[in-house]
Amino acid sequence: MDLWLAGILEEHVPGGVVGPTFRCILMEQFKRIRAGDRFWFERYTENTSEQIQAIKTRVVLQPL
């Protein structure tokens, strides 16, 4: 069976919009992108712990 078709037909994980297969693929890809990004806010050494905490608490769609 094709991965795309199987992934689309899976039941969604609780609170998600994809099934467990696509969730795993998406999470793994995001981890790899984040680990390879030298400017990721948690790795950037000039950010203070207060700045990092402020970034983590900000909602993505919240205006600046």
C-alpha cells in the first residue's frame, strides 16, 4: 500500500489533524531541521533565559 494513501486513511491522533504515521514523520523532520539550524532561538547564545521563556510563551498568531 502507498504511504500517502495509508497516512491519509489513518485515524487522527487525539488533538491532531494527522494519524500516527504522518505525526511521526513530521515530528522527526522538524527535529532534524531544528537541530541543524544554528540560529534556532534555543541554541543562539546571545538570548537570555528570560528571552527564551518569552519566546516559548508567545502564541504563533498573537500580534507582536
